[in-house]
Amino acid sequence: MNRAEFDAFCGGMTGAAHVVQWGGSSVWKVGGKVFAIHADWGKRGEGIVLKPSEFLAEVWRGAPGVSPAPYLGKNGWLLIAPGAMGAGELGDLIRASHTLAAAKLTRKVREGLGV
């Protein structure tokens, strides 16, 4: 999933908001909470960072092209290199990350966003 595809996918998620920050990274948030980032991670190259559920993190951790995310890996975030998985699998991980971020919002905020 390239950056344009990533942005289009994330843009279709309920309550999603896009900002460009941290040196040109494409950052997606729900209710102000980050759920996915597409960026160039320097030595690690381009990739998508997200926080999957604990189950999905266990499934994918250590798979080729999947590693702990820079700066966020200690909190369970993963860096997914281009081509490490199919678009469907990556979409599932992005949806899981969106769900986890939305779950941390207050009920009032979730209701206001429609999530």
C-alpha cells in the first residue's frame, strides 16, 4: 500500500482526521489519538506504523518486514515495510489500530465522531 492508497484507506474510516507532521509524515488520528502513520523512517526506510490488537501483534511480530516501530515499539506499535503483507491484511491491522484508538476516547467524543 503506497502513501496515496494508505491516505485513501484511512480517510474512509469513521471520524478519521489527517495531518502532515513530524517531517512530512502522513498521520491519521481519531478524536486526536493517532492510529496510523505513513513515513520515511530513515535507515529503516518507508513504512506504515500502527498499533494492532495484542492478538494481531503476536501474529505479525517477527514476520519478514514487520518490526517494532521507531520510538513507539515499546508500546506495541509495529512498523510494516512495503510489501510485507497484502493490502487486505494491512487494512485489517489499520482497522484494528483505529478501533483501539477510538476505544480510548470518552463516550461523548466517540458519539460525536460516530464511532
